Amino acid sequence: MKVLLYTPASDAASWLHDFTHALPEAELREWQAGDTAPADFAIVWRPPREMLAGRKGLRAIFNLGAGVDAILALEREYPGTLPREAQLVRLEDTGMARQMAEYVTHAVLRYLRRFDEYETLQAERRWKVLEPHSHSTFTVGVLGLGVLGTHVARTLAVLGLPVRGYSRSARQIEGVTTYAGEANFEAFLSGVKVLVNLLPHTPDTHDVLNRRTFSKLAQGAYLINVARGAHLVEQDLLDALAQGQIAAATLDVFRKEPLPADHPFWQEPRITITPHSSAETLREESVPQVARKIMALARGEPVSGVVDIERGY
Ligand code: NAP
Ligand code: GLV
């Protein structure tokens, strides 16, 4: 069994080392430009088109992340990049759900307890008690109830906050009021105080965080975007902040990453920026999951986490 690896990460050698140990019977090699030799499986993060296009005999491509938007964008731009017979398999959780829950819970509590405003007051050396937000109307709406969104929604529900969730198909989660499908999108948004985005980026969800979406939320709502930058219409957020429709935002992902030094978001004190670090791909949890699935496919068994290319996630 031959396995190809490609990751632009600086720790590519460590990935190769760990996969070699996890798959002792496989022949692993790091893909280099010009390598067209046969392979049964590919393990990739943001691969160059030449690595996959026209390759025959590949049975599955393992994406070293939860989101497959980059690899599917390549396929949309250059149809035929993904070998037809190869399944595309994404990471499922591998420690990301826990990291997301920590990140989102921190951001929600920061806004609930007005720490963002106390930080400003401290910088001005002002001693002032702010009126607490009402716990019972501090409704958190989670867009996307997949592996990550479900864990985040459950974690927030434990705090006793009103939590809503939105997905394509109907989901049931204890302690969470769920909404499904476009017909229920406005009902989901109506009165939400903190909107958390954990949707995959697909043609259907592109630009979903826009002026119209913001206008349905509670006045002075908060936005937490931890999914993809292409979900957010950036000027609409700046306008909504200027109008007070949005009080503050925590953004982990951006249309252009790294966020350019002259981007207006850096100048906006109500926007908190982190560098796409809310949930990282953890090697120690990802290698065993991918290795287990490669061995299952090699035995002819099905695996979970297979991407529906048409649906886009
Ligand atoms: P997932 O398990 O595939 O869940 C996706 C969820 O979104 C599902 O509930 C799905 O609905 C829903 N959905 C998809 N399209 C929709 C639409 N048009 N309308 C309504 N709901 C829709 O994905 P995941 O593992 O939770 O990951 C979610 C995303 O997080 C990834 O795609 C990635 O972009 C992002 N992410 C970011 C980071 C970071 O560091 N910032 C790290 C990891 C992941 P159904 O349940 O009906 O299918
Ligand atoms: C990171 O953004 C991922 O999709 O895993």
C-alpha cells in the first residue's frame, strides 16, 4: 500500500514520521513536484493541483482539516482535479470540538459579563460598574450543528443560557432549540444576542453573515465567526458596528489570511482578532484517525467523514 503525504506546514517531517509509525506496512512518501508515481491513498492539506490532477488508482484523499472548502474550490476552478474514483475524507473532531467549545465559550462569557467593555474602562483608568446583561435573554444561536457546532451548542447549554441551533436537516440536541432549513432561518435568527458561525463554506453558505442576517438579530448583538472568512461580508459588519446593530465581534477567520496589515478590522476596537487558531489540527489525534480509516478502506470496509462533493461538505 502506497501513501502520499502533502502539507505546507513546517512540521511536515513530523507528520511523515508519525504516519510511518501508525502505518508500518505502508510505503509512505512526501509528495514533491513532478511525482506521478502510483499511490493508493493521499493525505493532504491545501495540496497543489498537480499533486492530484490526472492521478489514477487513488482510492481516497484524506483532508487534514475539518473544512474541505479549499480542495473543493480547486475542483470547482479546475474540474477534474479530484480523481473521480477517490473518496474525499475529512477530519472528524480529532480534538477540534473541545478547542472550539473553549474558544466560543470564552468569547460568549466575555460578552455576557462585559469584560470587553471593562478592558476599555481599565485602559482609561475608569472605575465604573456596568449593568449586567440579562442571562435569560442572552440567546446564543449556533449556525451549523455538525461535529463542532453540536459540541459547542451542548457546552453553552450547560451554562444555562438559551441556546438555538441551525442546520440543513433536522437535529435534536438536549437543551438546544433547533431549526432546520432555509424556511426557518429567520425564526432562528430572530432575537439572537450572540451569533456563532460553524457552517462549512459552500456555495450555499457563502456571504451568509451579511447585513440582512444582522438585521434579524437582537439590537447590539455579538458575532463570533470561527468557520470561514468567506461567510462574512466584511463591509456589512463594519456598517452594522457603526449603526450599533452589532455591538462587537470575535473573528478567527478572514477572507484573506493572514489578515493584511492595512485591513480596517485591525483599527476597529470592537473587533477581536485571532489568527485562525480557534481549533487546530492536532497531530497526535489526527494521525490515529486517518491511519485507522486507511486500514479500514484497505480491508474494503466503509469509513465515516466522507464528503458529499455535490453538497460541498
Ligand atoms: P460538519 O460536521 O460537516 O457540520 C456542518 C453543519 O453545517 C451541519 O450541521 C450541516 O447541516 C450544516 N450546514 C451545512 N450547509 C448548510 C446550509 N446550507 N444551511 C444550514 N446548515 C448547513 O462540519 P464541522 O466538522 O462541524 O466543521 C464546521 C466548519 O468549521 C468546517 O467546515 C470549517 O470551515 C470550520 N472549522 C474552522 C476551524 C478554525 O480553526 N477556525 C477549525 C475547524 C473547522 P446538516 O447537519 O443538516 O448536514
Ligand atoms: C480548519 O480550519 C479546519 O477546517 O480544520
